Amino acid sequence: MRYKVKLTYPTIVVIEQKEYLLFPGHEVELPDSAEVVKTYEGLGYLEPLPDKQKTKKEVNDGSS
């Protein structure tokens, strides 16, 4: 899942032996099942972003 980092300082988080760099204001893909991600989200350090692949924008071609 994609998150926007709301931290005020760069941080490194290790999840399942993989390092993730969290920079303030940047977007990052994180496994949402990890306990540290749930904790950071609950503390307001991570903001979930809507899934861009699931949203569709309808285009009106003017033929109606």
C-alpha cells in the first residue's frame, strides 16, 4: 500500500529484512500487514493514499 510520510525527519524502517527509507513529504510503498506500519499510521506518521489503479475518471465526449 502507498503512504505519504508525515515525519519531520528521515527514518529507516526494517520490515521483513528489507530497509525502507522514509523521507518527510515523500510517498512510499510499504507492506500494510507489518505491525510497525500500523503503529506509524496510528501515530499519524504515515497517511494512506488512495489506490490509483482502482480509480477511474469518466470522460464526457460530448455526444449525450
